[in-house]
Amino acid sequence: MANPTMTLIASVTVGAGGASSIDFSSIPSTYTDLCVKLSARSTSSTTTVYSYLILNNNTSNSYAYRRIDGNGSGVVSSSGTSSVGAYTTVTDNATSTSNTFSNSELYFPNYAGTTNKSISVDSVTENNGSVANATMWAASAAITTAINEITLVCADGNYTQYSTAYLYGINNS
């Protein structure tokens, strides 16, 4: 088996004033897979803040998904379809412990292929021992062209300053 290599394609660090979204555009189709690593916090005080995903700047893509959320007290599972982006990660909010950011990994295998795209997401948040959430999400997106743009949108409020996202290209050869 070959050793996969990860190459940093682009990174974003949110500046002062925050940002409603993080965007990676002009993604080359020269890799086998893509991976986004997100460390984020929201300005919202809403209890649960999600990020959602828009691929190729198209909010009418159809996603079939399965999501599992756990918080130490129990687990909730849901599934369905979405046509306005896909909810992906749980993000720490303004009432979370100061300077605490959620962490998420979004993985896009065979992103340049001509068949529907599969996506997996693993994210965690915590609030200094009083609350911890873990979310796993898997989806199939009805997109048959290469993914050339990935946008993460903060569903409530904005991403705070110092939220970061890194886009990696992965070669499995």
C-alpha cells in the first residue's frame, strides 16, 4: 500500500470583526481526496451552532445525510435530505469557555470524479467540563463534477477572530 501525502493547498484565519463564512475557491483537481481542518467559534449565544457546507457555490445541490450527535448524556441520530447546503459541524459559541474553539475534520474522497460525492465529518466541542458534544456526519452529494469550491458558513452569528480552516490535498499514490 502506498503512503498517502497531505499537501496544504490554502488556509484561512478569520480576522478582527469575524466572518460569516470561510471559502476555498479555485481548488485544483490534481489530488485523490480533499480534507478540511476547521477550528471555529461563533459570536452567537445560541445553544447549538452549526456550520453548513456549500460545494461549488451551489445551494441547490441535493445531499442525503446521516448524522449522529452525542453529548455524554445520550446520543441522537437523524437522517434526511437537504438542498440548501448541508449542516456539518458543531461550533463553540459565545457562551462557551473563553478561547475555546470546536475542532472538525471534513473529508472528501474522490472529489474530482464524475460520480456523486461522499463527505464525512467528525467534529467536537466542549465547554470546560460542563458540556461536550461530538458529531459524526456522512453524506452523499448529487454533484457529478469536480469539487472546485468549498464554503463553510456559520449558521448563527459569525466565525470569531482566530477561527481557522486549512484545506489539504491528499494523494494516495
